[in-house]
Amino acid sequence: MNLAEQAAAHAAAYEAQYKRLKAAGVKFLQGHMVDMAGGFRSKISPLKFSASGDALNGILYCVSHGDGQPTGDTVFASPIAHEGNGYPNIQAVADPASIRHHGWRPDTASVISTGYMLDGTPCVLDPRYILQQADARLRAQGYTAKVALEYEFGIFHVDEPLMQQGRYRELKPWGHSLVNYNLVRGGDYQDFVAEFMNRMESLGIGVASFVTEYGYGMYEFALTPKPAVEAADDAVRAKVHLQELCAERGLVATFMTRFQPPGRESACGAHHHLSLWQDEKPVMAAGVNALSTVGDQFLAGLLKRMRETHVFFRPTINSYRRFDRFAWSPTDVSWGYENRTAAIRAITTPSPSACRFEHRVPGADVNPYLAIAAMLAAGAEGIEERMTPPPPQTGIAPDGAVEQLQSTLAASVEDFAASGFCAEAFGEAFRDHYADSRRNEVVAFETWQSQRITDFEWQRYFV
């Protein structure tokens, strides 16, 4: 649909939701848009829904991570927004299915919007639109994906002077131990978890579990399965509101993939659990350690296109600090039944409804809309082409047995940029735009690095 058709289709829902929320005492609306990094860019307004769409600054699809810290590269050049066209607005249409009333803040609701160009066509750079298209491709084959994300992350005590100076490594972790699955890491831990779960429940987001992870300040929450777009919406909302809860309590949460030096404690993954359904019935199971034909085909597609889409799963410089197969962070294109050292862990027990793939490559810094879109597009191709997966690995794949994943962001970007599959699956305009966004990350790091003499150089060459 174009913008006018979509807005007209939503008009009755807008009116009904406005009346419902107004009667419930809602005064404020948080409007969210998804940026390239997979975060929300948000504004707060009085409660209202526009039947004609809202203005949206197209620059939101061109912002750099951390708004350019520490190099000042706040945006990267793109055909949608640059000096030559004056950084124009585009438009946004609120999705009424995404409206949520915040139970812990009764005067506030929120909604997620998708982008449209001024000529009324969908914005092909919007990550949420990219996922909607990938989801539609799979649905056209008669299958629905259910997806659940689990995030590992760090929580630290706020120290504003240190943070303003960028001295994050000096912050103190929240909790006095590094033990896994520990209820008494801190006296306020259980209250914190209960409050987070209550808030998520008010948004219709199921939290399957919340645990302490191995490492000082390390934690993990797992969400319950949802259809693809809603699963991504839930994932980003959960991150935002976890950070909000932390801020209220003098804490700060980070989803960078590694904040401890490699080899120490844990890194932060974001494992994606994905299953296929048809007519509300699971279709991937064929017994213990056995997949159905469609399960095999979907898996084969995931594996075939993993290198080309790797940049979606490891999108930052920091992502590759987590690259360690001995710490269960995959470095190759492998799969296996109940194999946590493989890129894809196939889980077939305890029941057909629990049969799923755990994609273990993504880190906590992913854009979940794009990570899920990559999985659905690759898996859909596997079904379309009736692909057959290679044999499973029972443990760490021997050297030379399987294809390796790229070990740097620069290499992942260029393979993505050259991919005909990615141009077809996500659109050439999006492929090129996203490649430019990742090249900007590489250039920013190289620029910062070139302006400094490293500790290695001082210690190796000074005397």
C-alpha cells in the first residue's frame, strides 16, 4: 500500500485506540522509529494519531552509532539525506497494532511507525519495512515464523562524570559476584527482575526468564516467541525499557558485545530462536535429532547465505571482539543437534512445538529487524530451491571441515555489498545504503586509531 491507502486503512483503528487510551487516562504518546543500528529514535507528544502520517526526518536512517562519538561523524552520506538535498523530511505512519499502554506509567502509551517517502511509496531503507517484506515472502509459501530473542548485557552503577568523559571501563559492575544463575548477586536483584517482568507484561511482552550470566555485571533475559515483526518490536522495546528501569535506579545497561577484554568472563550474545508453523501447527520436527523436509530446506538456506548476511549478525567493530568458538561464539558456517559450538543449534526436544533453530551468531548489538529478515529471506530461499543442508557437526567443527565466517567488519561489509542475493532479498538501494553505514563504522574506527599511539607501541618500541 502507498501512504494514503495505509493511513486510510488505519483510520478506524486510530479512532478506537485514541478513545480507549483517553478513557484510561493516557495523556502522552511516545512515537518510535527504528534506526539503522536497531534502536528507537523517539519523541514524546500529547496523545494523538494522525490519519495522514507524520513528518519524519530522513536523517534518522543515516545517523552514526553513538551519534558520532568519539570522532564526530554524526551522520553518513546517503541519497536519502545529504548536503545536496538539504536533509529533507519524509513521512511516517503509526502502526496501530504496535500501540501499547505502559502499565507502570499510566499516563503514557507508545507506538512504532514505519517510513514512507514524500511520493507516498514505502521507504525501502526502513529496517521494519525490510523485515515486513521478508516475512511476507515466507508467508507466501504458506509458512509463519515464530521468533524469540535472548539478550545478554551488562549493568553498571552510574557515575556521570566518568561517563561524560567516556571512561566507561571504570564503571563499577552491578552485583558482587560473577556466578551464573544466582538469585543473590545483590540484595535488590530480585526486586529489579520482578519490576522488569511486570512492566513487560503490561506491554504484552513475555519474559521467559531473567538470569545472572558468567561475569561481573553480566545478565540475560529471554523473550517468548512471537511472529517475526512483533518479535523484533518486543526485542527493541525490552531493551529500551530495561535501560529506562536502570536509569531510574542509578544504573546503566550496555548491549555492546564485549566490555571485558577477550578471554575474560563472557561476551554478550543475542541468540535468535526460530521455528516454522503452518495452519497453527509446528512443521519442523521429525523426531529426536531429526528435522522435517521443510526444516532441512530452511536450515540449508540459513547456512548457504550466512556469510553474505554476516554483517547483520555482527554489525560493529566491537562485534568481532566476541569472535571465539571456544567460548560458544561461532566462527564458522556450521550446524548441529544440541551443539552450542555451532552457528545453528537444532533443538528437537521435548516436543514438536519446541522444535526450533537457535541462531547463535548474532551479538547483543544487532538490529533485530535486519537479523530476523536475513534469517527469513535465506530460509525462504532454501525452501524455494529445495536445498539440502550439509551433515551436522557433533562438536567444534575440525579445521577445514566447514566454511569460515569473516573475522572483521570490513570483510563482512564487502561480501554483503557484493551479494546478488542481498540485493534481491532486501533491495539494491537498501543493500548499498546499509553497506555505506557499515563502511562508515570502519572509517570512524580507523580514523580514531590513526590519531593515537597504542599501548602496544609504547611498550614495544619506547626502550
